[in-house]
Amino acid sequence: MTRLYIIRFCDDELMTSTRPPSLGDAEGDAAVDPVHAWDAHNTRLAGHLQHASLESMDALPLLRWATDTFNAGRVVLNTSFQYSGVAMIHMAAEAGLQLRYATIDTLRLHPETYAFLRQLEDRYNIDIEVQRPDAEQVQGMVRRFGEYLFFDSKTLQEYCCQIRKVKPNERLLTTVDCWISGMRRDQSDHRRQTPKAMTVSEYGSRRQILKLNPMADWGEDRMLDFIRDNDIPRHPLYDQGYKSIGCFICSTPVSDAEDQRAGRWRWFNSDDRIDPQEAKECGLHIPRYNI
Ligand code: SF4
């Protein structure tokens, strides 16, 4: 109900993809029309899901299932380098799983985040793909609304997130069949019902993508024990009181009494016109209107 503006801002940018999908033996679908190919892809995906009890799997078996099930290069772990994302990088690298690793660089990240990315690449001998926003879209947004539009309203903050995060993520998703995220149920009330597996539609098409949240049921204590016991690198901002790390103005440290995501867009915390849970999501994990 609060996302009608997405259509308003983006009606000149709606995707009309004609690319064929790729899942399992989908190459043959390239010769047929896209809608038929999407349907065939979705049927195969549904078949995979029918025979797997993904909700009952722990994180590593679920990562292994994903790399066993989908073609090489079609599974991506997209992370902002918070605890759960880094823990899964560790698990996958130690187990030799053939995942792609990616991150969204909004061009607004903390300097510590860029340095941590390189540290992880060195430690695990991996390449992390960096997705950035479209320069023209960023320039157009700034020309129209200013550099700091996210202070002005929840709508403009979500628009900024859409240009800098959601759209680069959508571009990434056009290249995969399985998207792995570090969402956890204990991060906020809004995330309390996070499933370990769900399907999302590729924006602009009917193609379904499997989204896995392998650490959805990990609590903070288990996570911190795992990080400590395996000597896994920690994002340096955790030691400065951050519990959720995003862009450098829009994420701030939190007190022990606050929700993990209370430091996100803190200036909206006292605005009682805004749903306090919706106020803490950037749109990356909320389905958009599709066409
Ligand atoms: S977190 Fe802030 S700066 Fe980053 S994309 Fe969202 S509104 Fe823009």
C-alpha cells in the first residue's frame, strides 16, 4: 500500500526483458518465445522445490543444496558483509562450494566497508562482484531532489535506495537462478517471519528466482559463537556500536536497548506517520510491483 510511488518514479524505466532464462537444462528454451521459456523455467524450479525440505536444512547443507541444484554461475551470495553474510562466505569457501559472491556498492558506503571487502577477498581467495548504480540515474536523482534527499521524506529515502541498491540488485538477479541473502529473523519484527526459501519474480518478467535465507533461524548468540570459534573476520564497525551496516549517513550505532536496525535512517524513528517496521527496510527484501 505504501509503494505506489515506485511506479510513478519508474514508469519510464520498466524492463521489457526478452532474454531467455537459465535453469538446469534451460538452454533449449532460448529458441522459444520468452513467456514460454519463463514458464518452463518456473516449472523446473517448482519441481526442485517440491522434492526438497529447505526449511529444515541448516545453513551449510542449504548452501550445498543450492550449488548442487543449479548450474555453475547461477547461484549468488549477495552480502553487505554483516555477520551472517561473512559467516556464509566462510562456510562456502571452507567447503569449496562454487558460489558467486556479490555486493551492492551504493557509492555511499563507509570507508571501512570497502577495506573489509578487500580483506575478505584476500582471506578466502575469492572475487566479490561489485554492483553499482547507474551513473545517469544517480545524477538525475540528485539533480531533481538533491544529494541528501533521504532526509526529506520516507518516500525519497526509498527512492534513493531504489536507485542505489534495488536496481543494481535487480540487474544482478537477471544473471542468476538462486539469490542467497543473510536475512535473519532476530534482526527486527519485520523480519520475524523470514522463511529459509521463497521465490521472487525477476523485475520485468515472469521468471521466478529462488531466494534463500540460510541463516534465517540463527540467533545472535549462535552467530557470535560461530564467528569467534572459526576466527572469522568481523566488519570493523561492529566494534563502534553498529549492529546493522549500510550507507555511511543512513546507518548509525545503536544502544543495547535498541532493535538491531534502529540505527538505520534514525531521523524517522520519531515520525509517527511512518510504520516503524517499514521504516527500517530499504526495499531490497520487499517485493516490488512487477509487470
Ligand atoms: S541507505 Fe541512504 S544513501 Fe544509501 S541508498 Fe538508501 S537512502 Fe540512499
